[in-house]
Amino acid sequence: MLQIKNLSFTHLKDLSQLLNQLSITIHSGDKVAIIGEEGTGKSNLLKYLYNPNCLEDYLQVSGQVHSDYNKVLYLPQELESETAAKRLTDYIYNEEDLAHLDLNSFFQLAQACHFNLDLLDKEDISLVDLSGGERIKLQVIKALAMNPDCLLLDEPSSDLDLDTLIWLEKIIRETDQTVIFISHDESFLSSCATAVLHLELTQKRRKPKWTFFKGSYPEYKNHRQEEYDKQLQIATKERDDFQKKEAKQKRIQSSLHHQLNATKDSTAGRLLAKKMKNIKSQERKLSIAEEELTEIPDQLESISIFFSNIEQLASNKTLLHWENRQLETGQKINLSIRAQDKIVITGDNGIGKSLLLKEIVAELSQNASFSWSYMPQNYDDLMSTDEKILDFLAFDDLEKARSLLASLQFTREEINHGTSKLSGGQKAKLFLAKMVLHKSQLLILDEPTRHFSPTSQPLVRDLFANFPGAIISVSHDRAFIEQDYLKKYHLNTSNLL
């Protein structure tokens, strides 16, 4: 069992709160999903549960954590450079872990998820040489083979292909171990979670809020919507009632003022003055009551933009035509894209999906006669280290750009930041903003939903579903892939089908 009591995180730099008085109990065997927008403290919480001393350089921590678990293992979102540089055999068989590693279990798990065990025989291969998906596979296999009481996973689903995702879901569902994990993948959450911890920053990212719900992710979504509707209804009614009382008060006060100014009778004047005093007292009570009104809840999600005024191309116009185009990875590609086509490409990790998109981008850069935008998997590929947000958008109407960023929940301070200071989710929103502002007629999207919170992803999917042009996308996100408007392609070792 894990008990967290009044846990709070405060930034040392500006004393802003990241987490406020978190108090929850996690029982043995629970599968707890931590969700929320980027920058709400999810990874910091997971790190703290593994090592309470790891945050002291930048966060002030208060509160208590009590754990009955003897062995807790943590898989970070990104490997430390020293670990990433290790050869595969050194990573698996290092002396510190070997005493706890069940090798039979390791090899059984590796075979079950189709990890290429031949890689272990190659002396020159290190962790950093593996694809993102293969690297996560190996980390998860090793962690499970060490039989921890509690497993902490930071975005384990982010780079996995569909088959491995399904394998990992089955492992998490069926294990007796406690698993606490961060994920943005709605299907993964729906399949695995028995409880949800939702971390938020409300009131323009100034006030931390947490919600702990015992139940599945779909149940939590329904509960969240019901609570929002209920609070909004109460807050709206209270304000209507308050405004009626306030209007009545003003009418009475105005009438008394008029009577006081008109009367010449001293006795009547004293009575009116006494009434006026009572009215002033009631006015003060009203002012106090206004402060105690139920808070109007923040809009549930933070994606409120749409494509508009895009010049539509003739539906039969060909934007891309490849016949037996050979990729560096060896596949021969036949692909034709017209102005209204919307496709999604799936495939195993490391098969060449991102490379395919990059080759399309390279060709369009030379001869495209229409507007297009590219959202890479690694956002920093198209962002300079010291680039300002407004410079990245490259849009002349700065007021319109600022307004659009505000609708995506960027604060005034954040808009003036450089792109290097943004979280992955904020960078993803920035790419959306650029697509909307530049009225692109073709969108090329590499894992477009991966950095959006699960509560925001339905809005992102709707945004692309209503896009009036063409889309060429790559994704492992089942909720995105399964949309009816997308034509499905699969990239294998020889071609695109």
C-alpha cells in the first residue's frame, strides 16, 4: 500500500505551486493512471515516489509518503545519457540488478513481445541505437523480470507499435503488481487503469488542482463531465440569484435616496436614515456573499481553435504521386494523394514511417504549388534553440497570433518565451496554431496526438476531421487511427499496403 498525505510541490524559482495537498491511498494491485496537460507535475510526482531527494534542486516539497513496497522500479520517459550509452548486454546483466533478475522470465517476456533477441549477440549495439519502441520494450521486459512490488512507468506507450501496445496492456492488466503510470493514450488508459489521478493547473495555469477517481478511465470521463455540468449549473444559478438581490437592493437604495432628498419632516428623515443604514449593512453582506459564490469552472479542455477560410483545391488535383519510389529502408512505395484525401499510415517500430514522411516533405519543399505544413515527431527538428514563439509562427498579424495562442491557454508570459522553454504539449499546440494561421491545404502529421492529454485528444481529432484539405499522417494512436474519415495504410518491410 502507498499512502500520500498533503503532498505539495512549489517551484523554488518563482514560488508558484505545482501540486497542492495531494492526499490519496493506492492499494496493492491497483493500476493508477496519472493524466493531465504537460507541465502539471506528472513526471515530478512519479520521480518523487521513486526517489524523494531527486527534486530538491528545483522544487520545495512538503507532505508525507508512506510505502509498504519493498521493491519499486521506475522507468523514466527519457533515459539518462549514461544509461542510453550502455551496450545491451551491459544494461541487462549489470551486477547491481543481476541478483534480482529472473532470466527465464526475461526471455519468455522478450519472445512474447517479439523483441529481437539476436541484438544481444551484437557487441557494438547500445540502447541509444534501438528505435524508441524497441528501447521501451527492453526496459519494460527487464523491469517485469525483476518482479517489483510496484512499477512506475512514465509514458510507456508513447513509442510502441500497436502489437506491442496490446501486449503491454495485457501484462499490466494481468499482473498482481501495483502499476502507477503516465499516459496520453486513451485506448491504453481505458484498457489498463483501475483508478485515475488527474493533475491540472486551473485559472490560467496558476492554481493546481487534483482529482483522484477509483474506477476506469471511461467512467472517470463521464464523472468529470457530470461534475463540470453540475458545478456550472450551481454557479450560474447562484449568480442569477445574486444579481436579482443586487438589483433589488439598488432599487430600494435609490428610492430611499430620493425620499431623503425630498422630505422636510425631521422624524420621517430620521426613519429614512435608519433604513438607509440597514440597507448599507445589507450591501456589505451582499459583498461578502459574492466572494462565497461557487466558482465558475474553467472550460474543461484547452483546444478551442478551428480551420477557416482555407482556399480549397479541386478535389481531383494530385498533390503527390509516387510509383515504385524506393525508400532508404528498402520499401518500394506506390502512393497517390489528391486534394481531399486523408490517410493514416501504421507499421512496426523502426520500419521507416517517419522516414517516408520526411521524403514526402523533401519533395514538396522543391516543387509544391500549394500550401502545406509538417508536424514532425520530434518538434525540435523544426525549432531553433533560441527562437521566440511569435517568430516560429512567422505570421504578420501579431494580434491575431496572440489571440490564437491565448485560446490555446498560453499565458502572456509564455507567449514571450523562447520555444526551448515549452513543454511537449505546448510545442504541439504551437504547430496546430501555425497550421491554422497559414491556412495550409495539406497537413503532414507524424504522431500528431502523442503530446496532448487524453482529455484534449478528442478535440484534436475533431479539429483534423473537420480540416477541408488533405492529410498524410503516421500514428500508433488507436483512437486516431479508427476514425472513419481516414484511409488506412500499413508499411511493412517491402511496401505500403
